[in-house]
Amino acid sequence: MFRRVLLAWSEGAPPDRSLELARALADSYEAELVVCCLGEGAIEAQTAAVDARIETLPAKHAERELLHYAHGHGFDLLVIGRLLNDTFIREVLERASLPVLVVSEASAGEIE
């Protein structure tokens, strides 16, 4: 079903839950996993021992850059964590022509 999975990673804290889920999906479907860092997130992705190809996109107009990359490289699934702001997520969901999985990064004890 999925041959290529793209995980969006913003600057700052690693998206642990979305990374775990993207890895599990890629493993289950024997799919390629690519981590797309928005802005300066590549160093954090590399230090988190991400065993995937890591690409970097400019932070300016990140939602457009991400979707252009995803569509242009034939990804089957885009995974984004809720660490990214709601405006970004809404823009991606409105413009995407591929399935988008939004993963909450908060644990059950952190949700109010």
C-alpha cells in the first residue's frame, strides 16, 4: 500500500511519536522512509539516530515546500506531528493530494 513514507520534522524537539509511527509503517509495508526537516532540524534528526534519508527544506513557506517535495518525489503517505502549528497542519491538509497522518506528540497524561 505505501512504498514511500515522508515524515515532516520541524526545528526543536524530535517528534518521537510520529517518528515511531512512521518507522513502524515503513517497516510494515517495506517502504522507504524519508525525514524532511523544515528549517534547521537536520542536526536533531541525525543525532536522534534516524535510520532514514534526511532532506532539508527552507522554513519559509514550509507547507508549500513540503507538499511540493512530497508530490514531486512520489510519496504515498505524509506523517506530521502535532508539534507543528495548527495553521501549518491545516494548510497541508487542504492542499495535499496524498494521505496525511497527523500524530499527537502529547502523551495521554499531558492532554487537558
